[in-house]
Amino acid sequence: MSKWQSERSIHEMLKDTPPLRESSDSITSGTEAKFPTSRSMPFPPAYAPPDVSQNGAAGTSTLLRSGSTKLESLKNWGVSTYKCTKQLLYEKLGKSSRTVDTELEVKIEALRETQRRYNGVLRLTTALAAQMTAASHTQRALADAFADLAQKSPELQNQFLYNADTQRSLTRNGDILLAALHFFNNSLNTLTNKTIEDTLLTIRQYEAARVEYDAYRSELEASGGNPPELLLASIERHRRHYERLRDDSAVKLQLLHENRVKVMNKQLLLFHNAVSAYFSGNNVALEAAVRHFSVPAPPHATSHATPHATSLNTPHATSLATPHATSLATPHATSHATPHATPHATSHATPHAPPLATPPS
């Protein structure tokens, strides 16, 4: 190619090139632009400017009113809290008087003292139930140990079996007593921590209303003889609120007293009958007590008394603790009841301590 031809081809190429101002919107590769530049892109919907129309103005007005209401509520709460705190402080310092209903205050203090005492009883009966549970587990383990030794000691099999049956009978009685104790504890807990607490909640609301009423009343006394109308309206509103809660508290205290007497009369009778029957060894009276008060007994506490332990249901079961009672339960004790009994053997049988369980034949 000659020099002239090469220069001509260069000029022709320059003619085909678009002007600089026309190539500002094109891709540098020489192809047409497929995407518009930032100047021609539409505005994203998410960033659209707020609509300053009638609906937008109404929404803004509603938002402003809501904020103003919350601010006013917060302001009223702050003023009321300040006045009540000031009233309580002045009452403790003796600089302000308080409205007192003497009869109601005595009942409220008696109720709080009753709740404290009932909580003390509940702690003690819960500890008693825990101790009886531990004793029942020990007796059950002891019965299993006696039964196991009966299989491994043929020469003492009857004695071990007798003691195993005795421990099982005591375990069954203990399970019934535990059912009665749990029933008593649940009822006492409901009365103390739910029924009484519900009444005390109303009393706390009554006491708060009393402080508010006295705070506005003290402000009225401090204002002199020209109180504003707004203050008089606030005093009247708080007075009505205070009197309504005072009447509610008095009614709840009366209803609680009647319910408390009824519930505790039943529960104390159950506790007395169950504990007395258990420690006297009267299984029949123990089962009758839990049936009379509809106490759900545990499934394994049914009265399947074995022939060796039937006499444990007699009132003389406490004589098991006598030093010579064990000799009456041995298989050889029957020989002492014959006419050939030796004087030493017969001296162990006291008239008031009959054998509580007959030995196996």
C-alpha cells in the first residue's frame, strides 16, 4: 500500500467517526448504549417525595394530635406522681394530715398479720410433708431389705417377713397421710397466696387512691380561699374514686373473712383427723378421714393389709415401742402362752400391751 492510499484510508476512517458530543451517550466499545445514564433514569418509587396532598396533611395532623395526647398524659402523670410523693413525705414528717378510716385500717392490718401467720404455718407443714416423704422412702427400702433377707435366711424367714409386712403397712399409711398433707398445703397456699393476695391488691389500690385524694386536698388547703375550678374538679374526681375503692375493700374483706373461716375449718379438721389416725396406727380412721374430705389418695396406698399386719389398725399400735414387744412377735412366743410357759417368759407380757400382730403360723 502506498503512502497516499494509507493517508486516504485514515481520512475516511475519521469521517466515519461520530462527533465528540454525539458519543457522550454511547458505550466506549462503539456499540449503542442499552442503559440510560443517571440523567435519564426514572426516580425509584421507594424514594418518591412525600405527597403533600389532603390525605397527607390529614395523616400528619393525626400524628401530631397523637403525640400531643401522649405528651399531655406524661405531663399529668408527672404532676400526679410529684404531688403523691410530696404528700407521703409530708405525712411522714408530720406536716400534713391523712384521711383515716379507723375500722377499715384495723381490718387491713389484721388481714396482713393473718397472711404472715398462715405463711409460717404453710412453711412448717411443707417441711413436715418433706420429712414424712423421706421417712416413707426409708420404710419402703427397709421393707425390701427385710424381704430380701427372708429369702436368704431360712432360719429367720418368718421374723423377717413379719417385719417386712409391718414396714409395708406403715408405708401405705404414710402415703395416705402424705396425700392429706399435700391437700392441706395446696388449700392453704391457695388461700394465702391467691385469695388473700387478691384482696390485698384491692387494698393497695385503695391506699394509692387515698394518697392522691389527700394530695389534692392538701393543695386545696394551701391555696387559701380562692381555689381554681380545675383543682375543685380534680378533688371531687379523686374523692369519688377513693370512696369507691374504700367500699370495695370493705366488701372484699367481709367476703374473705367468711371464706377463710369456712376453708380453714375444713382443712384443720382434716389435718387433725389424718395426723391423729396415722400416729395412733388406726388405718381405718385414716382412710375414713381422707374419704370424708374427698382427698385423692395415691394409687399404691390402698388398704391391702396382709394377714400379719391386720392388728396394726387397733388403737394400741403405739405399744410397738415397748422394749419387750418384739419378743411377742416371734414364732416362739406362742409357746409362752401355753400352760407350760416359764415364769420368765410370761413376765414379758404386760396386761396393757397385747401383741399388735400375730406371728405367721
